[in-house]
Amino acid sequence: MLNAMDTFVLVQGLCHAKIWRLLLIIGIAVVVIVFQCFALSYQGRSSPQSAKEESVDMLVNNATLFSNLRSTKPYTFGVVMNNTIGFYSQEETDYGNKNGAANLVYYPESDISKNLDDSYRNEFTKKQSIVIKDITIAGNSKGIGNSNVNYDISSSFLNGRMSSAGSVEQTTGTQGKNPNLSPIVSAILTNNSVSSTPLLKSWKMQPVSISRMNSILLHSVVSSRSVRPRRSSVRDRELLSAKQKIENAAISRNTPGLYASVYWNISKFIRSYDLMEDMLKVYIYKEGAKPIFHQPKRRGIYASEGWFMKLMEGNKKFAVRDPRRAHLFYLPFSASILRTALGQNFQGYKDLQQYLKNYVELIGGRYRFWNRTDGADHFLVSCHDWAPKLTKYMRNCLRVLCNANAAKDFKIGKDTTLPVTYIRSAEAPLEDLGGRPPSERPTLAFFAGSMHGYLRPILLQHWENKEPDMKIFGPMPRDIEGKKKYREHMKSSKYCICARGYEVHTPRVVEAIYHECVPVIISDNYVPPFFEVLNWETFSVFVQEKDILNLRNILLSIPEKKYLEMQTRVKLVQQHFLWHKKPVKYDLFHMILHSVWYNRIFQIKSR
């Protein structure tokens, strides 16, 4: 029998042992938890493979998932339903059906550059993917939009499963290591909506402001990137003479049809434009077979490049047959037709780039002009989203591009912006111009369109049906009545929201000008058309993407007097954005040509 003292000592020892064992278990648990968190956040960053195939952070039960959420580099959002691929990329937007499980695929631009046709689907579906159920997929105007399925996570993508609370439970399996859950998508999707405030706050890159763009433009006139010709020519000396005359332009006070308030410097613009009309000669290369070359497409969203090609090739004032007389050389190809015509045989950007490289080498081999300046006196006009990449080999050229992103390949002062003009009738490009007077515009702001890109879903989420004076809609019907209603909204609104799509440009900028509605441009780093001469801040509003939640307050803070001034100036600049079957002074054809002329003059160097 143990006495009382022995019993006390024994019990005390057992208690100490249990306490130490408990502390040991707690310590191990803490270490495991910390390790798990560290691994979850950083595991893929040291792995080249996982660094290449980054994906989303977290998905939550019963969420609304929007396409193309902002990432640190371009990604495509694709949906596979019943072995049918639906893409949320620059062009492939409306495929798929409403039934079956959906593989939500994010993968890098280097992969999406491949042509995603039937022959590529097997490789596509082998990519790491998430199988989602009980998710409302928003952002598609036709096929799979608003389709409901049950949720799950495929082990081929993630060795884990989704708990009902929305957290990720890591499990063990035979499919390999848990891939990186990187901070590519910073929004947590919960309660049937996108938590877009964290998303907006995650945009750390400061956009290039209009004032900064102007500063870059001013510095570009003495840029070291300018190419000095290997040997000077009579045409070079003519351009240098024109440059001196523009820089010393007399002050212009009274020019019919032009108003100083919308230009950076109206005197320089008028002098430059007059010299262009008097001097400029353009040689158009005859090489290249249709449809990629010499076959303009004058309808649809890419109509700008087609209209310019047609009017340039039919022009007798500027075009010359003798290349020795030319100040500029036009490469008459269509990037949009190139993309579609060769899509079945070419598998990505690089193949299409090679096609254009071969064309340039043909030009360089037959003529001495490309090699004389390395292409600096050559220009191209292209409205396709891919044009900046497709013309990478031709970067020395003066490029007229719809996809004018100052934070990427677009070079202010050399490249110039091509307005996106959505032409519905090639025979009547100017039909239905104009809008109501300011006093008959009861709507504060209007937007309607497909949910292309990451920004428009956020615009819709925060402003659809929120305020009676904010008419913010998704896609409207594409029938005659729907299109008419769309135009009526623009004609009766004070401000028209021009939110970027997959890329920085949108046809709504020109549509707003057509209907005398003040453009509100929400597209970070977008260089507006004819920025060399037009002061866009005098007739439009620029709102940073991160400020989209404060959109209404920003517009209401604009005094009525300032709005009336901007609306008047919209009508004054309208002439610069019109296509005419026979070009008219100061119209869109002449403004595009002037921008090329102007940039060439201020890029050329004297010896």
C-alpha cells in the first residue's frame, strides 16, 4: 500500500508527463500548420513548371465566377463543357453549351498564342484545370453564360478538395505535388458575387497618365531610338525642312472648321497638315496575294484597317508609282485577315510573325528602301488585338494600331493609335450620326456590352440597377430593335462609359463621339487616337480602373459648365473620326495619314 506522500508524488509525476506530452503535441501541430501555410503560399515559386502554370487562389461555394480576372500577366479564361471548349480570350468568346461539368482553365499567354482548333483540343484539355460545380459562370453572352453545375476540384489540378465553407483541404494522392496557388487572382469569390474591392486594390502598377503620355511624346522628338538613314536622300532633306517649318509655325488664330481648344498646339497642327497635303508622297508595295494583302474589309470591328487600305490604294494625290519619289512606304496587309486566313495552318503568334517576316525579307530583297532605314520610313495600319505581337519583327516601322497600350509594346511618338470604328454598312458608314442636345439627355452615364475582360463584370456588378441615372447593362440584343435602342441610349446620355475589353481599346470611344456623348474612358494605359495633336482631356473624362467603384461621384463632381464645354468639343472633333467614300479634309483618313507623317518627321535625324 502506498502512503499518502507516495501517492501524491506519483500523481504529480503523471501530471508533469501529460503536460509535457500535450505541449509536445501542440508544438508539432503548430510546426505542421506553419509549414502547410508556407508551402501553400510559396511552394510553386521555386519551381519553373509551377511558375509557368500559375492559377487561382481560392474558389468558394455558390460563387459567381467572372472571366479574365486581373492577373500580373495576360491569361485566358477557358471553359470546357461536354468536350466543347469555350474561350475567354481576345476573340474566342462565345462557344460551349449549358450542360455538363466545366473545366475552368487559366494558362499563360505563351500557350494561348496557339490556334485552339479541333486538332489542339486534346493537348488543351491535358493542361492543369479545375473542375467546378455549383458555380454560376458569368460573362458569356451566348453559350455557357449563367449555367449552373455542382462543384468539385479535380485531382489532376489540385490534390485537395473544397470544403463547404470554401476553404481548400489539402489531401495526399498519387497525382504529384500540390501546385502553386499563386496570388494571380486576388479576389475571393463568395456569396454569389465577386469581392472586387480586394481585386481593385491589388492593381499595384500605376497607370500611365495623360500628362505622362504627353511628356513621353515631347521627349520622343529627340529620342535616341530614332534611326538615322545609312545614307541621306532628297526625301529625307525634304522632311527635315518640313520639320523646321512646323517647329517655327506662325501663330494661327482663325482657321475655319478648327478650334484651338481641342488641340495641344493648333498652329503646329495646321502647319504640319498643310505641308503634308503639299509634299507627302507614299509608295504602296504591290507584293502580297489576297486576301491578306490588298483586300480591305470595311465592315465590323476591324473596319478601320480596311477603310484606310481602300482609300490609300485608290488615292491619286498621295500615292506614287515611283518609290524613289516616296517619303513613306505603306505595307498593305490586314492583321485580322492574316489571323483568320492562316489560322488552320499556323499554330500561334510565332508562326504568324514568321509569315510577316518572310514578307519583309521579300520587300527588302527586291527594294533598297527598307534596308536603307531598317524600315523606319515604312508604316502599317492594323486594328487586330494581336497586331502589336504579330508586328514585333517590324517594330522599327511606324505602326498605326488599335491596341495602343503604353505599358506594353506601343511606343508613343513613333506608333500612333488607330480609332476602332465599328462600321455596320460599308455603303453608309455615316448613317445615324448625332444625338440630342444636352438639355434632353436625362441619363448621367450609359454602358452596354459583352463581359469581355476583367473590368466590365466589375462595372456591371457595382452599377447595374443601382442608380436610376446610371444605365449600365450587359449585352443588349443584336437585332435591329436592340441596336436602335443602344444608339438611343448613347444619344440621350451625358456620359458614355468606354470600358476596356480584353485589350485597352474599345469601339465605344468613337461611338460616343458619333452620338455627341462625352466619352468616359476606363482603360489604364490606353493612348487615345491622334494623341500627337488632340488634347483629349478637353472633351473626354479619364477614370482609372481602380476608381470604378466611385464612378458616379466622379461624374457628378464635374460642374455643369465644364460638361457643356466638353460636349461642345466632342461635336467639334467629330469630323476627325468620320469615314467618307471620297476623303474629305481633316477626316479620319487624312488624320491617320497625318499622324504617320508627323511621327516620321519628328523621328528622323539630321546628320
